[in-house]
Amino acid sequence: MSVIKKRKKTTVQSIVRMKSRSERIAVLTAYDYFTAQLLDEAGIDMILVGDSAANVIHGYSSTLPIGMDVMIAHTAAVARGNKRSLLIADMPFLSFQPSLEVAITNAGRFLKEGGAEAVKIEGGIEMVPTIKRVVEVGIPVMGHIGLTPQSIHRFGGPRVQGKGKKSRAYLMESALALEEAGCFSMVLELMEKDMAKDITTALKTCATIGIGAGPDCDGQVLVTNDILGLREPEFKPKFLREYANLPPIITDAAKRYIEDVRKGDYPSDDESFSKK
Ligand code: KIV
């Protein structure tokens, strides 16, 4: 008798367990139903509905313009396609910063209307009161420190973090405070690899998920469009590994379709309805 091992639903507890067992955690972003289905079937541990949707889906040059209603629509589409991965929704710019009440209401909307199982909140130690309250009402939180794209104008561009003594102290202090506040995981974005390693070692119950933070994090996250080549050609950060190059495939399919329509080769008789 063959034993088919069924993959169990990933929960917040499974992620914490994976950290304690030093099992690496794989995370990708998704914004739509079919991509979510494919990533889930491939076995991804967590799907993040990132506010990177602003860039890679809506064509904005930063993540700042995307709002709650659009993010909830993306999250709900992903939830319909996902079965087993842990589904995280990214709280967009100004959906949590104004007040604790606003943060709880919007985090709750992602669970109630979007079907998310956790939310991601950008920011360091200054976000502790917000994260604490959101966790207290029963919503799991993934933190996000290092380069936080919602503060891109303060950083003055995508600069690697953790270079000076002050920056390293702030990052470590933030990581420890966010774990203490109840984060079950934390994105470490664009920082020197030894900084990410030190944070990963210092955190006991909060799994670090790196992007541009070296190999010693508990897991890694990349933007799915980026690994498929669906990005601006000039966007090629050092940390990005491209696993497929879809643009020529899409262009070729579109060109062949256009040619067939123009030649009258599409649709054929077999592709048309008739009386008999
Ligand atoms: O919005 C996003 O996709 C993200 C990941 C890159 C971590 O925040």
C-alpha cells in the first residue's frame, strides 16, 4: 500500500516550530487567485499579499499609493486560491500609523473580509504599541524591519541597513522589542548578512524572513513577479534570483494569436459552434 503524505495546513504555530527545528521557511508573494493556487500546490510555506502589488500589479513607482480596499480585494482573491499556506496580508501605508483604533479596524478587515490569517506591519521599536494591541485582539503579526519601503523617502532610496553602529543598535533593539510585542515572524529587508544572522540568533520565538539579508535568516521571501522576470528590466537588485523569464513567452503567445486572427486562422472550424 502506498502511503501518500498529505501536506498539513501551515499555521502561525507551524512557523514558530519550523524556526525551533531550524527548518528553512520559503515565502513568496501573490496577488491573484491562480498564482495563489500554483504557489500553494508547489508547497510554499507562507503567501504574502504584499503592498508590492502597488509596483508589480498597478505600475506605481512606490508602495505608498495602494489602499485598504484594493489590498483586501487582492487578499480575498488569493484566499480563494490558497488551501494550505499561511496567508499574510500587508498593511498598506497609513492603514495602521494614524492610531491604535485605525490599526485594529484595518487589521481586522483583512481577516474578516480578505480571509487572511495574519497581517504584516512595517516599522521598528516605534511600532511596538500598535503591534501589541493588534496581537492582543487575536491577530497574528509579522513584523518588518531594515529597509521598510513605506518610509522610502526617509531612507532616500533603497539603501542597505545595518552599516553603522547606531543603525545596528536600532535594528537589534527593534527586533527584540517586536518579538517581545508578540510578532511570530519578521521580515528583515536589505541589511548586511551578519546583522541578519545576529538578529536571527537573538530571536527565540520569532522567525526571521530575509529579503536581501543573506543566507542565515530562518526563511526567505521574494516577490513572485520578480522571480518570473515580470519586472522592469532595470530593476535587478543583487539579491534577486530569477527562476523563469516569462516576458518572451507571453509576447510570443500574443504575437502568434495576433497573427492567427489577422490571417483568419483563428478560430478554426473545430473551435466554432455549428448546428449539428
Ligand atoms: O510588499 C512586499 O512584497 C514585501 C516583501 C518584499 C517582504 O513587503
